[in-house]
Amino acid sequence: MRKIYYFKTCDTCKRIIKSLPNTDGFVFQDIKEEPITVKQLEEMHALSGNYEQLFGKRAKLYKEMGLKDEKLTESDFKRYILEHYTFLNRPVIVIANNIFIGNSPKVVQAAIDFLNNE
């Protein structure tokens, strides 16, 4: 599977996708227009190892809801990601059995290197 979960209106997501060496064959899912399913999130979890890594703590809603002051469990992270698209740390790039989560330069470079070495 070659898939990218992103926001099509997000400049950061667009910049990262543009920086990838080859996006032929990728399926792009704008999670705002087409919310992720339980099955999709569980597939991401199987590759990442935990829901917290998939959870975006920079989301404005995270602070507004006071979640930064709570001790969230793995089931909490899963529930919030499924309840509101903004909680998914994006973009999420899935290539076969590899997952690259978020927009840190290190993660983006790892995805670029992986694609260059395919």
C-alpha cells in the first residue's frame, strides 16, 4: 500500500508531498473530506506501535479542550483521533509496511530517503 493521509488545504502537507521524489501510485486521502476509519487507524497503529505517535499534540483543539493537562491513555488517543480529524499527526505516509508520521524534518527526510532507495 502507498497512501498519504493529509489535509489538502494545509501548506505544510502540500510542501512535504511536493518534496517527495515520486508520488506515482500513491492514494491521497484528505482526512477532512474523507475521515479515517477505525480500520485505517488500526492499520496505522499496527505499523507505528502506538496511538500517541499518531496523535497531534499541536492541534489547537488539544489546548482548547484542556487535553494537555490530562494524562491520556492509548484508548483516549485513538478515540480523539477518530472523533476529530485535527488530532491526526499529519501527514501520515504509508509505504508497504513503513510509516512516516508528522512533519518534522527528520521524518520527512526519512520518507524521502526511503523512496529514493526503493
